[in-house]
Amino acid sequence: MSAAHAADTPTYNARQLLVPSYLTGAILGIVGFLIGHWYVAQYIGVGHDEAGPNFTEQALVIGYILALVGWLIGIGAFKYPITWLLARREPDHEEDLRLAGAGQGWVRYFRFTTDHKVVGIQYLVLVLIMLGLGGLGAFLIRSELARPGALLYPPNTYNTIVTMHGMLMILATITFFIGPFGNFVVPIMIGARDMAFPRLNALSFALLVPAVVIFLSIPWLGLGQSAGTGGGLQTGWTFYGPIADQTGIGATAFAFSVLLAGTSSILGGINVIVTIVTMRTRGMRWTRLPMTVWGIFGSALLVAIGTSSFTADLFLILLDRVWNTSFFYVATGGNSVGQGGGNAWLSQNLFWFFGHPEVYVIVLPAFGIVMDLIAIFSRKPLFGYKTGVIGIMGVVVLSFLVWQHHEFVSGWAPELRFWYMATTELISIPTGLVFLVALGTIWRGRVWLTVPMAFAIAFLWNFVVGGLTGVFLSDVPADVQLHGGMFVVSHFHFTIVGGSLMGFFAAVYFWFPKMTGRMMDARLGWIHFWLANIGFNIAFLAIMVAGLQGMPRRVADYDPVFATPNLIASIFAYVLIAGVAVFFFNVVYSWVAGEKAAANPWGALSLEWQVPTPVPLENFEQIPVVTTGPYDYGEPAAATPGIEHAAGGEVAG
Amino acid sequence: MSDAQPPTTPPAPTVAEARGSIRRAVLYWAILTVVLELAFILLAPYLTAWQILPPAAGDRSDEINTVMWLFSVLSLPVFAMVVVFALYSASAWGSRARPRAQGPAMLVSSRFIGWWLAISVVLVVFLYVYGLAFLAQVDARPTSNVLRVSVNGEQWLWNYSYPQYGDVGGSELWLVVNRPTTFTITSSDVQHSFWIPAFDIKQDAVPGEPTSISVTPKQLGDYQVRCAELCGIYHSYMETPVHVVTQDVFDAQVANLPPAAPPAASSLVPIQLATSAQAVVPRRDTAGLAEG
């Protein structure tokens, strides 16, 4: 993969390899944390009669802030800005290339590197790690819930696992299209040499790494405190106001790390928006963008606007916890430091104003990718290009107008329910357009049943179940019964796992050859496909039944009346997990020993397949000029591909 | 290439074949829809008996079950359409081999989109109007012969008291069959959610913001209140029984209830299980979890 660059500089000395790198970043990060922690202990703790109620939390937060600074210095994030600021000049082309990792071999993957392809690979690896750990959480959850009774862990440990599974998966899924594919694929797709803001791009990844590290430290925080007081998180990923104020010290780490990850997402989102708006090459009109670009564009719009609301929420919770404000401290009497009089609904509204668009952040790129893949593997133009775009952008607009449906039973603004019920049900119309395009495109196609195509078809099947169960929840009377129960769990897993995660698998199988230079193993891919889909569908249908029965969600233990569906769900969840394990094995195996990929193994027409593999540092020797769209398949119109530099774009190879 | 490549690929479908396939696919769609609908409609009456739906013991339960029944009936054709058209295409024209030719350049017509949108809009409007009709019932509050119950959630108990009966109460809920009941719900610490699945009612208990919901129990029997909002360590054990009894039994029961303890002062302290005065009632074989 790094062969092209290895040729440039055959040798490195140890200093070049290690400084700056993630190793120095980690060392300076730890040093920063210790300094911050020590400083608070020495100078802020002094003067209090005793270490105040939030003393440990303050030490933790100041430590995290200095750790972040140390990490950024250590990986080289400040090196070039300082070089130029002090020299008071713009970097020349060669310096830009060096910042982008030119001539640094594999080390460039372990330091602050601006090349969008390096950042894309970094994101891919991090996202896979997060998915793996989140999947481990799923395994632990289903193991506990296999039978009634507290089988394996005490309830506070279970709640911690549920919370971490939820948030880790959300962070992973929010990132898993915009991160790897928005970075690696989108700039090439639109004919650009890099993202609009390459250093901002590297920064958004650099922020996500410490966020994940801090997040993973949560189970070890507060362990020394007595059982039930400190350890772990009792909040769920929704992290609502009062309980997030009350729960142990892990909540401070949670708030800080998710705040960091949210900031990273906002920066990434803005970068993607600006890149798509401003960096399209000549002839790459809005009507010639591949659907993937539209999906990621819509998703980035939602991230940039919606995540701000959640980061605000987390910031307020952090202030409540660490500096004794009372945004969510509802207690009327006030406590020893005078907190009280907050509002419990504020947190829910800040959260869901982000939380609902957020599910479309996850699914919109999948819409785009699925439409793309179905067109490519059916060898047909999209059934309706503008219809698909209207579908995606319609969801973007509507998704900000529906969040109150998470408050249907909260008692907040019940007089608004009639309106939010309407907007929620309306969102099925643009979603339906996406399905119309997908089904119309596959119809009468020359369907090439590859692994990515299979996952794209599975997306349709699974997501429609998620959509239809969503209709039940959009209806206030039915929601009053189903809200907060396992039915909801089943519903959103059908959209996010059955839908988006299958879309992500499709995308990985599809772009893996371009990103790594190797094909993924198809035989393992099919095993993965069948295990994952059979396991997923049966497991979550069983969970749906448990929800209809009246089983609340996020419970560590349950009434034996729910035993049968839970046992079925656990067994088939293991099947799903086995399938995903095959996928992880396949990624590692194929990356190391997979078959070498041709430049355009799928015969696709979009630009990223017209450049060589591995993709050169600046993507294109000459910036291409686009004269036709990416879907010019079909007889007889597409006898000649319309993209210049496209060597035999028509079903090449 | 990792995909196997047999020497031949299927020939391109002709227009006549395409017409035939649309007829076949629509037929399969119809068949699958009828099969699913029949299976669902025949099995639906037994769902309560098989405990897949909770007992329909509240006055709105039947209506909510009807809503869900109707949504299911309307959902099945949509589900069948996606499945049939996707899988038909994959099986009729799919091949593991790389295609040597291309598909027809079909584009959707505005008339087709018009019909598609029209049908979607009609469905959505129907669902909406139908939901609105029941929304009024969800919000309806009875006015005569109302039993008023104050509900207070605290970690991890439900406390009930009866303002019309001298504020007596306890942690088990007693209701009168066929007597309209209005709950006023609040919380001492964090959010909880007051859910009685058998009555199809749910309302969050929000600290500092009293909420309310009404129901009329229709069947004698014992049911469960379950907390539906993650509220801390013992969230899953925050369940208490509901006894629906006749007015006579209720009167006798209430006469024996002690005065309800005043709701705990609204407080939010770090949980100290070891010293907590709040009893955690293990309702199943999970002894050893309760500390208080």
C-alpha cells in the first residue's frame, strides 16, 4: 500500500520514525494528564477544608485538557502551523506534500498527516476497532439477557455496559461513512486533490483518538469507591440531565470524551460540506455527483448542525458535575453547594434535537451508497437521479422537525404532539422515494451478485422493517404503549444495524480494493453475509416480540414472562456476532494476504475507479474534466464513457 | 478477481420478457401479501392468549391493539413489495459472474413518480388522521367518579397515595375495576417512567414537573407497573404490583393502609447503597442484590 512512497525514501533513522508520532503523542498526553491532575491537587484542592465534592472531577477534567494538548503536540499537530506562523509565510508546495505524508512510508499513518487518504485509512481502522468493542458490548448484553435473573454481572456493571455499547456504537456509526469514505473516496469522486481544509481534517481525526481512549477508561474510573457509588455509568447513552448529574465519576469522562468526539464530528462535517460545495472539478455539476456524495453531503449537514446541540448538552452537564452549576439539578431544596432549580426536560430536548437527525446522519450515506452500488452492479443508470436526491435532501430537512416524538410520553409540550406526529410520518415519503429509485434500478438489471451488492440488497430488506416499525412509534397512541420498551430497541437496530451497518459492510467490500489495493475474500464475505443477516433478523424479531409483550429496555434482569424471546434473541445474536467476527477476520486477512486488486475491479464509472491503485499522493496527474454523469450505463446510450482520463470506463476489465 | 467467473452470462431480457417478469413479480407480490395477511389476521386474535401482547385490561387497550393491528395489515404489503422486487431481480437476472453486457437505460417517468407520491401521501394522511382520532382519547381526562392517585417515583420504588382517602398509601397500587382513574405522577430524584403494559399507559415521572395520565381498568386481576426509563442501578427491579379489585375490596384495603409518608424531599445525592434507607425489593430469584 505504501509502496509508492517507500520508493521515495528507502531509509529512516529512529528519530524520523518516532518523532512526531502517536508514541510521542501518547507519552506527552500522559505527562499532560499527570501535570493537570497534580496541579489541581496541589493548588485548587488547597484552601478547601476538604477536597470538595467535585475535587476528583476537576482534577480529571483539567488532566484531560492538558493530556489533549500534550497529545496534539506529540503527534505533530502544531509543527507546521508554528513553522509558518513564525516564518510568516505560506508553505510551499513541497512543504504541503510533506505535511501530507510524502516520503514517510507507513509512519505517516501514525502521526498528524493531512493527506485525505491517510486520514481515511486511519478512520477506517479506528471505526473498526470501535465497532469491535461495541460488538463486544452487545455480546455481553445478550449474554446477561439470555435468561432471567442476574446471571453474570451486578446491575451497575450491566448499566455501564449498556451505556458504553450504545455510545461507542453511535460514535462509530456516526463516523463510519463520513470518516473512512467521506475522506478517502469523496474527494477523488468529485475530482479534487484533497479536502478543502486538510489540516482541519487531520485535526478531526486527531481529536477522535483521545476521545475513544478516554471513553474506554470509563470502566476503570471509580473502581476504588464502594460498590454502587462510583464505578461505571447508570445513564444510558441518552445521558439525560438529572441522572447524568447523579451517576459516578465515569460520567465526567463520558461527557468529556463525547464532547471531544462531537467536536471532531462537527469539524469533519464542515470540512465535507465545504469540500463538496467548493472542490468539485470542472464539469462535476450537482447533477453529476454520485449518490454516495449526496448521501454524505446530507449527513454532513446534519452532523454540523445537530451535533452542536448535543455538545452543548454535554458541556452543561460537565459544568453541573464539575463546577456546581444547576442546569439539570432539579432538587428543590438545594444541596450543600446550593445547586437546585434546574430543568429535567432541557437535557432531553438538547439531546434529541441532535439525537434524531443523528440517526439520519448514520443512514443517509447508506441511502446514497446503496443506490450507487445497485446502479453499478445492475449495470443500469439510476432509475431517477433527481428523485434520489430529493429523497435524501427531503430527509435532511424533515429530520430536524421530528425530535419531539422522543418526548411523546415525557410530559413536555403534549400540545405539540399532533404536529410532530405529522412530521414524523411525513419523513416516510422521501424515504419511500429512495426505495423507489433502488428497486427501479435493480429491476431488469444485469445483476452482478457480488458481496457488496448482496449487502446493498439486505439493506433494503432490513431497513424497510425498521421504517415500518417506525410508523408504529410515530403514532402517539401506539407509542404510549411501545415507548421505552424493547420494541424501540428492535426498531432502531433494524434501521442502524440492519440498515446502516449493512450499508457500511457493502461500502467496505466495495471500496476496500481502492483503499488497500487488495480484494476482500469473497468466500468469507458470503459466510459473513449469511450469518450476519440470518442472525440479525431472527434476533431482533425476537426482541420485537419481547417489546410487544411489555418488556422495558435497558434492564439488567427481567420478568420470566419474557424468557422465550430473550433466549432466542441471545442465540441468534451470537450468530450475528459470529458473522461479524468473520468480517473482522476477513478485513485483516485480506489486507495482509488478499488478492491484488485491479484499478477498477467492479467496472464502475465514477472517478475514484479511474485513478490507479494505490492512489497517487495528489490523486490525479491532471485534474480531470467531467463531461457526463456516473451512471451512464445502459444500452444503447453508454457506448462511450464520458469521463476524460477514464480508460475504458465501460465495464472495464 | 475473487468472484468465480463461469464462461457464460445470462442473455439480456427482451422487452416481451420484461413485461412477463413484471406480471410475475406483481403476482408473487400479491401472493406473498395474501399469505402474510392471512397468517397475521388468523393469528392476531391469539396474541394475547399466547402472551405476545399483554392482557388488554385497560379501557384503551382494545383501541391501541386495533391501531397496531391496522398498522401491521398496512405494513405487510409494503414489506412484501420491497422483498419481492429486490429478490425477484436478484434471482431472475442475477449472476455471480461479471456481466458482459449492460441493462436497459430505464428512467422513471413523472407519471410513475406522481402515482408513487400520491399513494404515499394517501397512506400517510390516513395513518395521521387515524392516529389523531385516538390521540384525543389518550389525552381525555374523566370527570365523574374519578379515583385520584398520586404516584411518586424514587430510586427504585413507586409510592402511591390516595388524596381522596386521606392521603393513605403504600408501594402497591390498588385500583377499582371500571372506575376511571387519574394518576398524577412525579419523581423525587431522576426521571422514571410509569408504565402499566396491561393498561397500555405510560407517562414519564419527571422531577419538579408533575405529569398525569388517565385509564379505566376493565378486568379484575393483578398486573405490573414497570419503570420504562433507565433510572440507575436497580432500574430493572423498579416494578410493583397493581391490584384491580371491586370497590368493596378497595374500600376495605384502603381502610387498612397507613398514611403515606410525605414524598421524600426532592433530592439528588450520590447513591450510597450501603446506607440507603430505600428498600430494593427483589421480585425474582435474585436475592443478594438488595442491600437496603
